[in-house]
Amino acid sequence: MKFGTKARRAVLLGILTLAVLAVFSGCEDLIGPGAKTEVTVQGIIDANYITALTAACPGVTVIDSVPDGNGKTTVFFRFSDGGIVECEEGEGYSRGVWGDLTFEVNGDGSVTASAPLPQFQGDPPAVDLTDSQGESFWDNTFLLYGLLTGESQIAVDYAGDEATVYTKIGEEENMSCTCTVDAKTLRIKTLYEGWNGHTLTVTTADPAGTYMPPTRAAAELGKAAEELRTLTYHVHLFGEEGEYAFRVPGSWEFVLGAYGDISFYEDAGLTKPTENKIPADGQDHEIWVSDAKG
């Protein structure tokens, strides 16, 4: 059977159409859906604020690896009760921040929490994760200097659902940074600084929240709010009086952040001295604190 010119053209056009569709269909897997998202330094910064990540995920884990014998530190973030809780674990320690409390998981598994009185606040915290828009890793964003300077030159390679971002600062070859991000959301997966060998690995929990916290302190957060007790302090220091109440898990010890020639008592008459450590007995406590001699 012979085809006419028009028929042959129609067949050839159909074959070409199928070929083009096949090529682009195959490239979709190679390029990935994220290729349609423009990758910029500012876009990566905006997508990786801790506040932005914890708003979208139940938990965020960062493994911070520093060479020269500093080892690895695992940090876990979670948004809870209007703020961000942070837990950090390294060699020989596991600690965290929960509301106004700082706490540490001891070697035997017990937990000791503490909070300072206003008279002993001292310098403000070095990190304010909820308000700061600063430009450093521990200041609400996962990005470091290599991706934050306006002089950075970037190149982007796509592969599947990832985009690898190469940055170079000025003309110095050793001042470079490589960052792997999700090609669609721009969330950082890994980051490597060429000038010091510093690396980060970032993992976000799945939306269902089936993620197991990776540190002992983070595991404590899961049960911290199950059974709270109230610890009330009547304070008379430096000629000023005040009352302070702390909500603390019943299974945590508590130490008040007060130092100097200060005494703690179980009664208002200051006749029954006690230690500055409330045991993990699950009970409410009322304590009097004074710099006067009982």
C-alpha cells in the first residue's frame, strides 16, 4: 500500500510529535518539578528561616559537623505554644530550651531544669529564634556567610527533585559554598563551606508528625507537658519583693537561677531552710527566697 505526499507528511508529523513528547517526558524526571522554581540566594534564605520551616513541619533536625576535633552536634527545633523550642546534643551532653526554662538530661536520664530570676537575667540570650531576621546560622536561619553575602555568585544544577547551588565569594577560589536544596521548596538538605570544611545536614519531619526526635532532650519534650506542677517563689532580694511561678514537669528537678549570699526557706517566717533544688516528686511547691539572715 502506497501513501501519497500528504499522507506521508501526516505520518512524519505524528512521529515527530511523539518523539518530542517522549523526549520532554523523559527530561521531566531529570529536571524535576523544582526546575520551574527560580533559585536565588534570597529565595533560599526566605525558605530556610527556622520560623518558616517549623511552621510547615512538626520538627526540624540539623546535624552540624565541624572539623578539627569539634565533632558533631545535633540540634532539633519544633514550634510549640507560640515559640520555638530547641534541643541540642553533642558528645556527653543533651540540653534544651522549653518556654522560659532551660533543661539538661543528666547521665542517669534524670532532667534538671532552671530559670533565672529577673534580678539575675544578665545579658539577653544570644539567640532569639522567634523575632530575629539576622544573617547567621544560629540566628533563625540555616544559612551561613557563604550564601548571605550580596557579592556571592551562584550557579545551579538540577537533578531530579534536588538543586545543587554553587556559590563563590569574590575572586577567592577557597571562599566557596555548596548547598543542596529541594528544587521545589528551596529547603536546604545539605550545606558545605569550602574554606573550613564545615557541613550541615538538615532533615524535616513528615507532615504527619511521625518523626522521632533525635536527641534525648527532644524526646523529653514529648512528655514534658503531660503532667505539669506549679513552683511558686516569694522573693525578697536587694530590698525588692516579688512573686514568681514556674510551670515545670513533675518528673523534672528544678533549680532557681539565683546566686550570691541568698537563702531558701520552706516557710514565710524564714525558719526552715531548704536547698535550691526542688525534687522531681510531681508536687507543687512554695518557696521563700531572701538575702536576709533567717
